[in-house]
Amino acid sequence: MTRLARRVQGFGTTIFAEMTMLANEHKAVNLGQGFPDFAAPEFIKEAARESIAAEINQYAPGSGQPRLRRAIAQKMHRHYGLVVDPDREVTVTVGATEAIFAAIMGLVDAGDEVILFEPYYDSYLPSLQFAGGVPRLYTLRPPDWGIDEEELEALFNERTKVIILNTPHNPTGKVFSEDELALIARLCTEHDVVAVVDEVYEHIVFDGERHHSLLAMPGMRERTVSISSAGKTFSVTGWKVGWSVAAPELSQAVFRAHQFITYSGAAPLQEAAAHALELADEQGYYEELGTMYQAKRDYLLQALREAGLQPIPPKGTYFVMVDISELGFDDDVAFCRYLTTDVGVAAIPPSAFYTTTGGGQMLARFAFCKTEAALEQAGRRLRRWRGV
């Protein structure tokens, strides 16, 4: 008889942990798990050192360091034209993943329906299962990952409580267009639905694309929880400094769950994140970030093509999906295991991000948030494998 609670019996090791262990075992170039393998900006690291030295080492307030909440509110105004109350509308969490979990736990009751776009980031569905929500799935399909209005509208009904959206989108690299967001806003307004929007890649967009925040769309200010973090933007994923921005009632929903999940995160890292947000615009940091990642994306796309693979160019994030349907593998898991153990390059099998049977089985996800040396080595190994 298992001692595990039923709510966790179906949860295994995450695909990220599994593929990273396999990559380490076989000394593969790890283009699987999405964490940068290069140094974070010196200015944010120095701010963390100074904060520790200044004895900002005790509990942060439950809603977050005041300086960080102010910096987040100011950033939302600069980038999206939103006036945000830092005391009533911002909640700092232990990473965006906790903000997602707290938002779902604070908003979703057992039996409530929640619309998810698949493929989805892997924490969304377990968070929903903890809350007892019922997933309703919209499948994004390659190569353009577009939305059919009638198909999406058919998922909304009187039981729909929340829609979870991720833009720019992991793992596809899709950036939801202004028209697509307007459609989602209309449906949310008509059906009285709350949108929980994961925007952690908001500053990593390419080819002149622009990220639009659903929070700023007409009718959505009072029904959107916008979630982001310092991790992806400042290459400090291990700091786990995330946040949500929402109208007071929705912020209360997030906070009431958050206070009994972690209560607060690391105070000196929150202070350092505030410093980074305060400096980023005037230093042109976000533009430099996008330029850096576009160069890495373009390099990996070229390396994949030179190896005879078929990448689907992303418009944002630091991931690229590859069509493996013509390579002769049974599925994405078999391909990614082979690639890691025999070729020495690790990727993630996207079927882990689908509920629909067969979803993602002819795709593989590669991360390019890596050093030039790592990307070059991966390119050499892929070309050698393909004999080119």
C-alpha cells in the first residue's frame, strides 16, 4: 500500500530532470533544460552582494520587498501604459511557477473548467489538478501555431472559470498576436472568465515582433493576472524571483494562497531584482537581451538546417521546435534519448507538454540559451551525426 496521497501518485520525475540526468551521464551538450549556462549581468550580481552586505537578510514582507513592488509597477507603466498600485496589485513570489500555482489555487474551485493551450509549460496541469479544476484543451498546431476562432470559442461555457495563456510561448516560440489577444479578451469578457497569463519571456522576441500584455487589452484590466519573473530576463533562474500583477481582488486571490505556500522569498535577491528593473530601460538592457538571443537563435537554426533537420523558427522565447517526422523514429522520446546517448546533444521530447494522445510525438525542443561554444559544439555533433 502506497503512502503517497492520491493527488501526487500520478506525478513522476519531470522530463527536464530526466533528460538532464541523461545528458550528464553521456556528457551531452545540454540543449534540453531551459537555463542559461553563461554569466548573469554583473550589475544584478553586484546588487545582490550589496544587499546581503547591507543586512537585507531577514524575511521580506509576504507581498514582497516594497522597492521591488514599486519597480514592477513602474515597469508595467513604462512598457504597457498601465497604472499599477504596488501595494494592492503586486505580489512577489518564489519564481513565476509559484505565482502560477498560487493564482490557480486562489481562483479555481473543484469542478471549475480551465482552458489550456497545449503544448503547455509542464507545471500548469499539475497545478490545476491540485485545485480540482477540469482542463479543456486547445491544441496549437505547427508550423504557425495559429488559433481558429470557432474552435477556441467552443471551449467557453458557463463552467469556464479561467484561461491560462503563455506568451511568448514555451515550447513553440509563438508570440500571440494583438488580434489573437483581442479574441481571447472578447471571449473572456463575454463569458466572465479570468485570464492567468505567463509572460516570463516578455523581453525575448525576434524579427521585429512585439509582445503585447493581455492585461492592457480593453476589458481585461480587472480580469487578468499577469505573471513574470527576473529569472529569464536577467539570466538568474536560480534566484526564483517572480511576481504577479492584477487588480486588487485577483491579487488577494493570489496572495491568500501564496502566504501559505512560501509566504516570502529571498529578501536580498528581491532587492537586487528591483535594482535591475530600475536600471534596465535606461541602459538599453532589454534591447541588448533580444539582440543577443536572436543571434543565438539564428546560429542554432543554421546549425540544425546544415544537419538536414527542419526547425520551426520561433518568434520569441529561447526555444526552437524541430520537425522529426522524416527521421524514422517511433516518437519524440525515442529520438531525444538517441540524440542524447548516441549523438551527444540533449533535447526535450515535447509530448511531455501535451495531454492529447500523440501530441508532440513528431517534434523535438531545443534550447539556445547557451554559450556560443556550447552551440558550436552541438552544431558539430549534429553535422557529424548526419554526415555533413
